[in-house]
Amino acid sequence: MDDLHEPVQAVFRELFDDDEMVLSDEMTARDVRGWDSLMHINIIVAVEKRFGVRFANAEISDLKSEGKNVGNLFEARRNKLAGQ
Amino acid sequence: MKALLESFLSVPSNGREGAFRDLLAGLRAVVKVGGYEDAAPFLRGAALPTLDFTSTHSLFRIYRRVRAGLPEPYDPVRVAILGGSVTTTQLAQFIELHLFAAGIDAAVYESDFDVLRQEILDPASGLYGFGPGIVFLATSWRDLTHTPALDDSVSTVEELAAQELAHWAALWQTVHETTGCQVVQNNFDAPPARVLANREMRHPAALGSYVARVNQALCDNAPPYVTIHDLDHLSAGVGRWTWADARFHFLAKMPCAPECLVDYAHSVVSVMAAQLGRAKKCLVLGLDNTLWGGVIGDDGLGGIRLGLGNAEGEAFLAIQQYAKDLRGRGVILAVCSKNEESIAREPFERFSEMALRLDDIACFVANWNDKAANLRTIAQQLDIGLDSLVFVDDNPVERALVRSLAPEVAVPELPEDPAAWIPTLEQYRYFQVASIQAEDSQHADYYQANAARQQVEPETGSLDGFLRSLDMKARVEPIGPDTLERSTQLLDRSNQFNLTTRRHTSAQILAMIGDDAWVTRSVSLTDRFGDTGLISVLLAKVDGGVLDIDTWLMSCRVLKRGVEAFLMNQLYDLARERGVSAIRGTYIPTARNALVRDHYATLGFTQVDAPEDGTTRWELAVTNDWAALETFIEEESADG
């Protein structure tokens, strides 16, 4: 958890129309209703736009298993922002 | 809500996130308490073609709730989206949103991934179960079926291109013959990577050159029921590398970069809207700081900036030239200005750098009334709907006022720099073209000639005298290949003098032409002021010994000229020839056609039925002692 957690969570809340959604590092796409492959694209586009970053395909895994979870997305975004 | 939408629309697109968030929150609050009808106009206003992917998706989710809350549309346009080897889900969602934004009640069907051919070729497919009125083939360059190898000869490449065309033409024909639908077919977006680098377009077998060849063949050979949607231009417009963001193809087989999907959907919908007669008809222009730099009333002829020699003057000249080019293809031009009329006219009469002249302007309104009221006057004088107007004015206060007081008028938000206005206007695709007719270029002239006729009228004293003085000649003929497109266009566009507002496609009319039970007629009219062209269409079917009028419509350019009486006489003769016992007519009321509520009563029909929904049915017995109606129109024989 860091100060980037809040804005990413805001993006998710908007996309899932759920004002109470709470993100955790361990969360995977399987844990969230409505997180299908299309929503996945929507998440990537929204996060890229919100933070002005661009992920490589390898960085944006399907977020469906352990090690490939929301923490993985945080990590990718953290690396991107650090590199700017 | 009105204030939220206005503040979203009036901020520049790079700084509107905050205003958009507020608008979303406002929309959600209204929808939450069941205010679906209240939310709808603001949802429409917010769905701009320039919005980003994520915001458009947010609007789509609100749209879905609004749609579910509103009553089912009575007779929706049935749009089927068949994807090639691309994912169409988001595209289909955005198309649905933009159809709604364009005021089109639609039902949308989306095929599964890459089953376009199965959908069309299998008579039991979901597509045919759905029964489409419009079928959109959402293909990309990856759907090419006959790509050449680099060492193929020119003749092989030509052969492959012919097979490529035949492949798609066969699909069009099958789906069209089965359902009578219109087809919208993408052309192929040229891939950005070029194996032959700068030589790509000169080598016949290179992919880039092949794509260009096939695209030209599609345009040259598409039948009237097929619209070629220029996907390649969208790609070039945003930049081919940006458009083709390969990440999203690898990840999810997206047809293009997600951010480009909004414009893509808007473009597809604009083509469908034009086919449905929803394109705008009239460009209304302000004057000071819109057509020239400066204020004519203060600065005088010597002080306004227009023309070659300085950048600002050139930008305004470019806007004038753009408007003049639009007029040249049939868009009506009008002026709406806060000025003394004589002063407002001065530059048109005396400033040599003006590209626009007074005779380009069909309706010139300059006074001190508010512009919303003046726009209503303009719509009335031109006899077109307020929703056919696009209002271009440099003053943000005037724009906001018109949006508020005449919300039917399209009012694009313009950047401060007039040099950026043309691209801004183009983004909205207001004047999208479904088909081009030779007559279109004269379209704006008709409205001006009409103004001239109006001026003759009072002086001639009696209406009969006036009509006689017009020397009208009419030609009535069955609809044929040379009149099919114009007739269809009239079916699409006519709202006021239209008894049933049935938007038959050219495909359906073709079927009627080939069916003996159907009678199709078009009327063309000339008078001493000029040729008004094809101005009326009648479709009727012999059914159980009765001639049943399916469609009777007329262009409002020729109202009160006796054309309907003239056509009635022709129709009666025809009914006798066909040996039917009666002619039956139907009036289906809409928001726009109160004008013809008493059409059949005036022609001597008797009302026989009036179901609850306001529809009325009329009959006229066919006898031998019927007296033809008086008209001042002479019949012209079909061969000239």
C-alpha cells in the first residue's frame, strides 16, 4: 500500500460502478465479479490514461493467478512512474 | 443538470475531466431515482465523438440503465454488427451509445468473434433470427482473403483483387437478398508497417498497394444497398501507428487502439444516420469574428480582417471557402447575426476578398433579437426542422444561449483560434453523405429560388394566378434505375409531407419495382424559375382489389403548388386501369407530419378507421364519374 493505491482504487471503483470496492495486492481477476477479458482492457486503458504511462504486454498479465494479481499491476505502474 | 452539461461542453477538451466527473455524478444521481427521461438529453449531449475511451465507457454504462428504464422503442432500427477477426464488444457498445446520442431508436445485435461468414451463409443463424435493417461488417485489413505474394505478377494481383471483391460482394448479396437490409462495409485500413518501405505503393503485389487497389474496387463496385465505410481514412486521420496499437491486437484482438474506438463508432453511426435521413441540412453562421476578424459595425469595411496577406485573415477566408464548398454540394447556408442588417450586408456587397456572396446565403437574418429566436425564424423560412441546423458562432455566450433555448440545434464548441475550426467541425460529421446525386449540388439553389417565388406570390394577387404564372410541368414515371437513389433519398429525408414516414431502403424499393402488385411513381417538376428535380414519391400495392397507398411523400420545396392534386389525378387513372374498386390511404402521425393530417380528406377520401394510436385510414371508391382535381401543372411525357 502506498499513495498510489488510492487513485488506482478510484479508477477501479469507477469502472466497476462500485463505490465500496477495496483493492488489495493479493486480489486477482477471479475475485471480482465482472472482471472479464473486456473489463481487463478497460482497466489497462483507464490506468494508462490516469497515470500517463504505457505498459508493455508482458507487464499487463491476465491478473488471474497468484503472482499475477493486482499487486502485479501496482508493481508495473510503480516501475513506470519511477522510470519517468 | 443543464448547468453541469454546459460547463462540461464549454471547457477545452484537455481540461474537462473535472467537469465530466461532475456531469457523471449528476447523471447517476438522476438515474438512481428513476429519472430516465430526464437523463436522456444530457446523456446525448455528453456523448461527444472527441471523448476518451474510459469516459465513453462510463457513459455507456449509464446509457444501459437509462435504456432499460425507458419504454421499449416501438419500431427500432435493427442494427447487426458482424465482426471479422476482431473483438467488437466495445465497438458495438459505443455504436449503440452513439445511435442513442443521434436520437435513433435502435436494437443492436452483435455476432460472436469471427463468425461473419457463418452468420450470413447459415439461414438459421442468429443474424436472421434478429432480422436486421442494417448490417455492419466490422472488418479490418486482417480480414483480407486473397493477399498476394510479393513475387506475384501484375495480372495475378489483378485476379486476386477481383476474387477479393467477389468474395465480399457475394456476402453482401446474400445478406441483402435474404433480409432486404442495407449493408455498411468497412474498407481495409492499410497496415502501418511496409515491407517495401518507400516502394510499397509502386509495387503491385505489396500489401499497401494491394489494400489501396481493393479499396478502390470496393468503392467502384458497391451496389446502391452497400455503403463503404472509410475506415482507412479514420486510421490515417489519427495516424496509422497510433490507430494500429498492436498491443491491443495481441492482447484482445481489438480492431484498433481503444482510444480510437470512440471516433470509429461515431463515424459508423454518422453513416447510418445519414442513410436514415438524420444528417444536418443547414449551416448557420455568425458574422463578426466568425466570417471575418473584427466587428463590422465598429471597425467598418476598412478595419475587418479577411483575405490573403495576414494569417488571421487567411483563416477566416478558409472558413468562408469551406462553407462555400459545402454549399456547392447541397448544404444550405444561412446567416444569423446581431447587427444592423444594412451594415451586416456591406462586406458581402462591397468587400472584394469575401469568398461568400449574398447569393450563397439562403436566409440572411441580422437584427438585435436573441439568436435562438432567430434560428427558429431561419428554420421556418427554409421550411426545415430546427434539428437540421448547425450553428457556428465565435461567441461562447451565444452558443450557450442557443444550447439552452433551442436545444434541437447542433452547436459545436469551437476553439478560440479560427484556424482550428474546420477540423473541429469535421469531427462532428454533421453533414455526412449517404449518397451523392447530381441534384445535390443544386439543392441550395432550390431554397433560394423558393425565396424568389415567395416574393412573386403577393403581387400576383390570387393563388390561382400565381400558380398559373409558374408554368409548371411535371413528369410522373415508375421508379427506375436512374431515379432509385434520389427516390430513396427523399424517403430518408422527408418528414413533414410524409403520410406514413416509412423509411424503405433502396433494396426494398428495388424489390417493389420487380413486383407486379406494386405501383411505384416519382414526380419531377420544372417551372419558369428552374428545375426543382424529383420532388415526390408514391408507393402503392394492389391488395385484394384495392390499391393501398403505402407511402406518399413530397419535398417541402414544392408545398402548395398542387402537386398532390396532380398526382392524385394520375393515381386515379391508374386505379381505373388496374380495375380496383377503391384506393386506400393511411396517415400515421409523427412529431413532424401534422401538415398532412387532412391530406386524404382534402383529396375527397372518407375516413374508414381510426385506431387508438392516432393513425387514420381513408378510402375513395373508384368510379367512372369522378371529376379530376384542378391543377395548374401540365403533364410532360416521360421521354422529355
